[in-house]
Amino acid sequence: MSTGDGVSSNGHEPSVHDVVVVGAGFAGMYALYTLRGLGFDAVVVERADDVGGTWYWNRYPGARCDVESMQYSYSFDPELEQEWEWSERYSGQPEILRYANHVADRYDLRRDIHFETTVQRVDWDEDACRWVLQTDRGTYRARFVVMATGCLSTTNVPRFDGAETFAGPTFHTGNWPHEGVDFSGLSVGVIGTGSSAVQAIPVIAAECRELTVFQRTPNYTVPARNQPLDPDEQAHWKQNYRELRAEMFAQRAAMVQRLPDIEDAAKDLGEQEFNERMEERWEVGGFTFYRAFGDVVLDAESNERVAQFVRDKIGEVVDDPEMAAKLTPHNTIACKRPCLDTNYYETFNQPHVHLVDVSATPIERISPAGVVVDGTEYPVDAIVYATGFDAMTGTLLRMNITGRGGVRLADHWDAGPRTYLGLGVAGFPNMFTVSGPGSPSVLSNMIPSIEQHVDWIARCLVDLRERSTTTIEAEPDAEAYWVDHVNAVADLTLYPTCNSWYLGANIPGKTRVFMPLPGFPPYVEICEDVASDNYRGFALA
Ligand code: NAP
């Protein structure tokens, strides 16, 4: 607690800055680089002992980015673009973390990052017009805070009865031991079949003695077709980065695909033409599969046709019809975050890989020796929780943020997150969220989205400085309009039709609201327009 005289409870003087950035992942690092370059006194606080955010924590076997390497990288410095060499079509976690470290070194970022510093509460000091951040390492005061806390940074560990009695080690994919885990000779249980599990399962299966996967909802996944990156392809990107980046930013998810996006309706195509188009994209691999038609996430009939194509593939790949049936999803395709894989369905052909369907009969409890479902104990030596995250809002709400009049962010967001542009929150002046709820964030290539947000925030802070403006705050009407807008856009799609983390449906008790905003280019245009129109919808004081 601050004692009110500007001295923190641990007796040390508070650390005073123009801007405190929370988080040293790709967003926090770029925020620091940019704000420092503009002459702001900015500091980053980070709970980990090094940079990397998502890529620092998610070190599970097989962890890899689904966005292709040449596009999952910063665009702000052409020299950085030229000097970094990517080795695979999709980068693995170790390579992305090396890139993050390279960026931190190259721009000397670490001198302004306070590691192993966890934010415990954040309060707006109305009289001083400053934020006060209490951390486990002391107090920070700043005119502005930038929440670069990531969308998937608070792990979700479901509460299973008896979990604490389990005799072996347990791991969460999003908080993996840095020294790695040796599964050889062990019987391993994996709970979950989302993106993390889809990547981890084939790699763990190759190492362990027995693998038992506990699946609540079968998942659609499309081959990634990862491979060493063709040097000619890398050279082509490097020679044409400016044009290719512009092309990326014009796409709705801020990434270009290997095959052209096609905008016709899947339901209208003849059988042969449909199958040819799908087969080609299945072979090419990656998200281009979902861009074969314009209406995969818009039209239920078209969606079902694409879904059936994947179901048929599962039937072809998986030898045992009973296993194939258990692995086959029946919900809308791509309304949960689509997965890309390397040998996921194939893994279930191996005799030491077992699948336990926990959709109808949930995991009953964890025993000292294994996982109990419907009265049967499945013995395992180690458990991997691939059970996801309290996405988009979890980390922000855990920081105990209070704004004007002592209003808690948790109360303001009681009925779901409310933001204006995913950048500001009414009643929380001078607080910016990077890739926050209400912005394209997780429906887009994250690094371009991050750069766009940080650039907008930086421009805003410069404008405020030039005009000697002290505070900027989303107006309640603008926020209400934006919440309606995000819902209206989501309602045009099939996204709200399944129980995804996009809706908060994976966390018991979390309000069901569609959190990200589909469509990067129109969103960028609105942000530009708002800034150019004297920050329309924000109150400046
Ligand atoms: P996730 O998609 O939320 O998957 C969690 C899994 O755990 C689901 O299969 C879920 O089942 C299951 N689960 C949760 N609670 C359970 C319970 N009580 N009993 C049984 N099963 C339970 O989490 P994730 O796989 O970590 O992925 C999260 C996001 O991170 C992804 O969607 C993606 O955006 C990102 N990510 C990206 C990459 C990449 O770029 N390659 C890789 C990994 C993750 P239900 O489906 O029934 O809820």
C-alpha cells in the first residue's frame, strides 16, 4: 500500500516515470522501444526473469507459431527484418524466444525492464492524475500505464477433486519448466485437445511409454506442413518486405496466405470443384485452408461442407473406426480457434496412444495414481494440463485495477469487457490496453496488431504532450457504442455459436461475451480516423 506521501510501504521511494508498461513480451518490448525513442521516460515491469511473454512461458514439447515465420516478426525496423534469419516455415518456440532476446539486446531494452516484478494492484490517484502500481518489488507512479499483458497469459487449471493427491509431476503447457521434461519410459496423461495439445501430443507420444489423452471436445485441425524455410522464399520476402507487409496489413487477419483468398460461397460449388479446391489447400497446409471461400465463418451450410471435408480426412487418416469416430468433431468448424498440426490424427494410430472421451462423463477426480473417469482409473505417471487460459481479461482483472472514484475494473467489466477500440476504458484515464478485448488481437496476426496499437498509443502520447493535455479517457457513450459494434460484427459470423475461449466460455462463471473484433483493416481505419478527429470518443483534459 502507498502511505499517501509517495513512499511505498517497503520504505523505498516510488519509481516515478512518464509511462509504466506492464509486460515484456512482443507488445511491451515494442512499446518500450517506441516510447523511449520519442523521449518518454518509460519502464517495463515483467513477472518473468526475461523477455518473450507467451514465448517465454509456453515451452511445451512441439510449441510452435501457427503464423508463418516471415510474417510473425516485427516490421518497424528494416535492418532487423534483413538481419534475422528464420529457419522453418513456422518457427518453433525456441527460435521465437531467441528472436525476442535478439531484439532486447539489439535495442538495449533490458536496462529499462524490471524483471521478476509482479503487479499486485493498480490505482488511479485522482488528485495527482497518476497511476500508482504496487508490485512485489515496490511502488511505481506514472502518468500513463500501457497494459501489454498478452491475451493468453493467465493459465486455466480446472479444479479436479483430488488433484493435490496426485503422486507424480503435473505441468501446464502455458507454464512449462525451463529445464524441459523427460517423458521417456513414463505413462503420460494429457488433458485437453486445443491448439497446445494438438502440437504437444505427437511430440510427447514419440517420447513416452504410454499416452492417454482426455478429450472433452474433439477438435478440427489442418496440416501445418511445416518444413525448413526455402532460402529463395526468405530472400523474396526480404527483397520485397515493404510491399508484402502492406499486402499483409490489407488482409482481415493481417497475414497473407500461400494461395489466394477466394470470396465465393462454399455451398455453391459443384462437388468436384469443391473437393479439388479443398484438397489443394489441405496439401499446401496452414490457414489458407480456411480462406478457400469467403463464407466459412459466415454461413452455416458452407461451414458444414468444409467441416465434413475435415471429418472425412479424419476417417481416412485414423485406422480404427471407433477411434476416428471419437476424434471427429461435430460442431461448427473454425468458430473455436483453428488448429494446425503435424501428425496429430496420425498419432492416434499408434498402439501406445489412448483416447478417453470425457464429453459425456467428465473427469471425476484425480487419484494418487491417475485420472478417474466414470469410475475407471487411468493410471498415469505424469499429467499435462493443456487446458488453456483465462483469455483476454484474466490477466488484467487479476491485477486489481481501480480507476476514477475507486471503481474496480472487475466491476466495470462485470457483464463482460467494455473498451473503446480495445485501447481505452471509460473511468480508467491514461490506461491503454495493447490488443485488448474489442480489438482484432487474437483473430489477427498478433505482431502487426501489437505494432498498430503501440504506434497509435505513441502518437496519442505525443499529441497529448504537444497540447499539454494531462488525461485522455474513453467516453462512456463511445465505449457503449464500441461494445455494441463488436457484438454486432461478431453476430454476423458463426463465432458466437460454440463454447470457445473467445467468448469466455472455457472459464466457469465467466460472462459470455465475444471479446475480439473480426477484421483488421477496417479496424485500423477507424483507429486512424478517431486519432485524426481529435481523438473522437475520448475526453481530453
Ligand atoms: P484451449 O484452446 O482453450 O484448449 C483447452 C483444452 O482443454 C480444450 O480441449 C478444452 O476442452 C480442454 N479442457 C479445459 N477444461 C477442461 C476440463 N475441465 N476437462 C477436460 N478438458 C478440459 O487452450 P490451448 O490449447 O492452450 O490454446 C489456447 C490458445 O492459445 C489457442 O487457441 C491459440 O490462440 C493459442 N495457441 C497458439 C498456438 C500456435 O500459434 N501454434 C499454439 C498453442 C496455443 P473444450 O474444448 O471442451 O473446452
